[in-house]
Amino acid sequence: MAITFIVDQEDDEPDILTSIAHQNLRILTTAGAVLLEVPAPNSGWTQSTLEYATRDITGLPLDAYLGNSWVGSTEV
């Protein structure tokens, strides 16, 4: 299971990414253990860069955070 991110913005949806785009990406197990932490790119995260950074992470139920904001999961 790949991580599905919820930061892609449609026309009628709020922008949740801009204010947290420069936060570190943290991938946590459902028990709260940090599996991976990745510093934000200089230009900030995008849907594409988040997907690329986590492309090889599969298997466990996982949650993704930018800073303290939940932005995705393998269970979405």
C-alpha cells in the first residue's frame, strides 16, 4: 500500500499545503514510531514531491505528517 496524500487542491477546496510546505515530512507507524523523517525541499513540498519521497515505502499501515499536520496515510 502506497501512502495517499490529501494535499492536492481542487477548485472548491481549501489550500492546506501552503502554510506547512516547509515542514519536515514524518512517516509514522500507527503506534506512533517515526519510520522516516525527510527535510522539506528548499521550494517546499508539493503533492508530486511528497509522492516521490515516499514511493518506496509500502507494507505497514502508516501515517504521513508535515510538521504536526496529518497529510496522508496508507489507509486512505
